[in-house]
Amino acid sequence: MLENLLDEVCDIKSRFDSYETIFSFNGTITYELLTNLGALLRQNLDAIEKNQTRKSKVFIVFIEELQNVLFYSKEKYPKTGDNELYFNLGIVLVGYINDIDKYFIVCGNAIDKEDVKKIESKIESIKSLDTEELKSMYKQKRREKNRDKGSKGAGLGFIEIARKTTEMDYKIFNLKDDLSFFVFEAII
Amino acid sequence: MIYLFLFLKLLFRRKYLKNLVIKATEKTPYIDFDLKHNILKIKGQSYPEDTFKFYTPILTWLNSYKKNLNKNSEILVKLEIIYFNSSTAKVLFDIFDMFEDIAKTGAKVTVSWLYDEEDETIKEYGEEFAEDFIYLSFNLVSSKFA
């Protein structure tokens, strides 16, 4: 089983490199890691980005996306057993494509199959809004006294992301029995 | 008798509400609420692991503060934030909402919103809060952040 590992790692590296990835991480995610990757991202941005507003937008979107992975990932490590200590699994890739002057922030995590429709309709409805509509939806959500059921934040995350990006897209793949894999991309 | 009781209760509360000071961390802001001068400062970054857990004692403090405030007080809320996440935005809204209530009863509440002159995002957040709270006088202050 291990004989192809090195070849495959090289393969993954060259694929990520072809997208000019600044960093990528796949595996167990903690809040500590989120903070550290955030700090790393800021350092990288200091080196390549002069526009402070754009720097902030990349950082804002990065934190919102990674918080979603951390809060909502349905895939845990260790995968089996009744462990008291477990971690959420997720993936994150951040890159800057020089030729087209675009940042991408991609995050992915497992979701329950029964939540697929809910997530799809939430993102589709946000994607259909223009700048002014996004602003009023953001303000309306911010004003609401009752937080979304099942939401660990304020339910503002995707609206915030939409307001800070030029494009966003997502895909949902079949993972196994009751789980799907949700992967989300924001372009700035 | 009842008035004496209420008076003592008020006195007791005021006496035991102390200034609120919380040190900053990488993920949570510096909090400095000064009772004597009615100056409330929030400075730094805010993306706590559990936003509502972090802000609950702060909101509780503000509730007591609100209850014991003189109606003609002049309050300065000073924010100097580099970054906050979307769940903090919600909490900031709730904090401003509290001050809006205070301002409606006659107190003068000034919000000083400091932003990095090069960072449009923080300026925009300030403008959008200002739009939502008409009783608060918002000053958006451009400055040079380190």
C-alpha cells in the first residue's frame, strides 16, 4: 500500500504548485491551527500584497471559511472508536495566481447528506443577490435576535464572504453512506 | 422604607460594579470600561473560539452599567479594531443596541470608530453601524495603524 506514497505526494505537490498555492493543509484542524495559519497568511500577504483593503478581505474570508470547517465538519479523527478526544477533519488551500491577479481560498469538509439541500439553497440564494441586496441581508441578519438553529456563529458567515469576494463557488461530492464532502472556493 | 431599600440596593450595585479590564490576546480584544469617566474602549482583534462565551461577561457588565447610569451622562465608546469576525459583528451590534437604548433615554453617547486609513473594510463596517444607530453619534476616525 505504501509503495506509491512518495510518487503521489510529488504528484499532489506539483498539482498544488500549478495553482500557485501559498499553503495547503489537509487533516485535523484545531482553533490553534486556524490562528496560526491566519498569522502565516498575514505574513505572506505582507510580502505580496500592497493593498491593505485587499489584504483584509483575504484574511476575513479565510477566517470565516476555516471557522466553518472547524465548526461544522462531520468527519472526525480518530475515525472509529469511542474516543473522548477527537478532531475535526478538513482541507484548506490558499493561493495567489499572479497572471490573473487573483487570490483563491478553498476550504472543504464533510457534511451530513441530509444537510446538502439546506446548504445548497443557502449558498444559491446568497449567490443570486447583488451588492445592495447582500448589504441589506447582512444588516437584517445582524439585527435578528434569534440565532440560527444549529449555527455556532451569527449566521452571517456566507453573507460576509459573499460581500468580500468577486466570485464564489462550491461543489458537493458523495463521500460515504451518510456523508458528503462540501468544498467551497472564494476568489478575491 | 421601600425607598431606603431601593436606594441602598442602588448604592450597593454601583459600589460593586467595578471597572472592567480584560487583557488582549491574539484572538480577543483589549477591553477597558472605565466607570468614573464613562469611557469604554475595545481595541485589537476579535475572533474568539467561542464568541458568545467571550462576550457574555462583557454584555452582563454593560447591562448593570446601563441600569445604574445617570440619564444625563456623557459616554464615549472608543473602538480601535483591526479585525473582527462575523459573529463578533453580531455582538458589536448588540452592544451598540444597548447604547442606543441608553441614548434614547437622554444620555449623550459618542462612538469613536478608529480605522486604519489604508483599510476600507474597517471603515465600511463603521459606516454601516452608523447607519443602523441614529441615536449614537458616530465619529469615523482615520488613523495610521502600526
